[in-house]
Amino acid sequence: MLEQLGVEDEKAFLLAQTQIARLRKSPKDTRLEVHPLRRRLKGKWSFRVTDDVRVVFERLGKNTIRLLAIGGHQKVYSKQR
């Protein structure tokens, strides 16, 4: 599962799980810094795990999201994704 999400660091993955749980409990929690993405990632969303690590996701419904990537800025926002 880590490889499918593009995660290279298990610690970042564990921190991401904590933030995902926070998102589930309170999607408007300001600590997550949830924001819509633009340009080629329009329609996708991102939230913060650490200073560098982000989770990119898409909303599938009111209570459903699909995780697309977990990793540093360079990895999750690169054009090769």
C-alpha cells in the first residue's frame, strides 16, 4: 500500500494516518490546512502532514475521499504523477 500511494517514508505514512483520522473526525480542522488544488490538479484537494509532506486526494461524495498521493511537495505535485 505504501508504494501505491507513493510513500517512501514509513514515518510520514504514520503521521499521514493521524491526519487522515483528524480529517475524518473534523474535515474543517484548521490544523490540516485543507485546500483545493489548481491548474492540472484542479478538482483535487490537499492537506498537510508535515512542513513538506502532503496528502493529495479527491472527493468522491459528501463523506468519501480517494487518496491519490502521500509525499513531499516535489513528489506529489510533480508533472510525472
